[in-house]
Amino acid sequence: MASTASDQDATPDAQPSWIDRLPAGVRPYARLARLDRPAGSWLLFWPCAWGVALADGLVADWALIVWFGIGSLAMRAAGCVWNDIIDRDLDAQVERTRARPIASGAISVKKAFAFAVALSLVGLFVVLQLRPLAQLVAVASLALVAAYPFMKRLTWWPQAWLGLTFNWGALVGFVAVADPAPAMGLLYAGGVAWTLGYDTIYALQDIEDDAMAGIKSSARALGPRARPGVAAFYAAAVALWGAALWQAGGDPLAVAALVPVALHFAWQVAALRDTSPANALRLFRANRAAGALVFAACAVVGLSALR
């Protein structure tokens, strides 16, 4: 599809994509679910996969990876719909989000809510495939999901709440295979620190509009210290993941599996000298690869004879 000057000037939520080839009545729902922007689904999926891998479930329980993939797509979409319902007035004040279907009036709140319920039913079907303990842990995340859209009004650190929410899958994935263990908690805590890093980068896109709209974020709280702040969050993530791998593998050499992701984070921090919206979005999206590298580290330890 050829782009025009107006296309290039469009906000990210209104840029041309494969969604434009869908029937007119379907397009707003596909945009509402962010189907053309899968980074969020990957960031929700990877912690689930980490938990399965670290609990040594990649062979015996490989089907869980498929189920968590389906669940991540559905629940990330449902979360986006819920977030857009709550944030519709704020979204209309921010350039990047003003074209979102609810904020722009393309979908009514009533229809959006029905769509969220339908997506949540898909997530429920996935949860029913898990063993009872994992089902209970999964359902416990709903309180975090429901509260997240309000955090940007209540705290300068909504990214921390997002971290608690988006990485909950590490707990679910682990207990879907094995009983709770210290490695599980450390894996989750590392994920929270990771999210603080990548979502601070993401928030740099909107820092000026957020200030005018009164929206709080870690990027605004850190201000000129955003880059060292991201570096600190990433360092904490690697340290916590290292402790998780050590706990699970029983050997200090297990920590070496995190060298690739540590180098990846070092590259992100170096590249963050440029805090322009385009570069911030590029670095944010690079965390799909970071999640895959952590998954590889968990798989190495989970499948090794170190256990």
C-alpha cells in the first residue's frame, strides 16, 4: 500500500495497515484490539512462556505454550478495549491516541464493552485448560487488569502497576507445571522491573501531551533522568532473573544464559540517547526480542541436567 503525506503524518493509531483491507464494519474492532500492533501481545505472552520453561514444562507440557499464545492475544485485546473505555476522554487529548476507535467515536462504549466480554470469554476458555491451582492464580490477575487504567490518574508510576499486571503470566505459567517455588517469584519480580524499563521508554512518546492532559507516567517523573532510570530497571531485571535461574538450576553458571539479554539491554540504553518518539517506539518494540532471549535462558536451565 502506497503511503501519502497525510498517511505519514497520521498518529500511530490511525496509520495505514493490513486492517484497511478488512470489511468496513470490522476495521474499528480490529484497531481497538490492536491486531496490527502485536508487540503488546508478545510482551504479555513471554512471561507465561518463561514460567513454563523454567518449571521444566517445555517437553511434557508443550501444549501450554500454544494455549498461552491464544490467551495472550485475547486478553491483551480485552485489556486494550477496557483501557480505551476508561481513557476515552484522556485519549482524545493526546495526539498519539486521539484516533482510537472509542475516543474518535467510531465505536460506542456499549459495543466496545460487549467486545471486551467476548474476548474475555476466549481467555476464560484458555484458563479452563489449566490445572486448578493455575486457574486460581490466573483469575487473581483480574483485579490488577481492572485497576490499571486508573493508575495514571493516581500515581506517577503506572508503569509499575503495568509490570505487576503484564508479568502475572510468569506465575501462571510456572504453577501450571509445578508447585510454587522461590524461582517463580524472582522471575516475576524481574519481569516487573523489565516492564518499568520498556514502558518508561514507551511513555517518552507522549511526555509533552501527557503533561498538558495531566497524565502521570514514569517518563514524566524521571524527566531528564529517564535514560539512567531505564538502565537501573533493566539492571534490576537481569539481577532478579539471574537469581531465579540460580534457584532453578542450582548452579551459578546458569546465570550466564542471561548474557544475550543483558547485551540487548545495554544496546537499548545506549540507543536511548535519542528520545524522539520514533526511536522510543523502536526501542519499545525491540523488547519482543528481549522477551525471547529471556525465554531461551529459562529453557536452557529448565531443560538442562543442572536441575
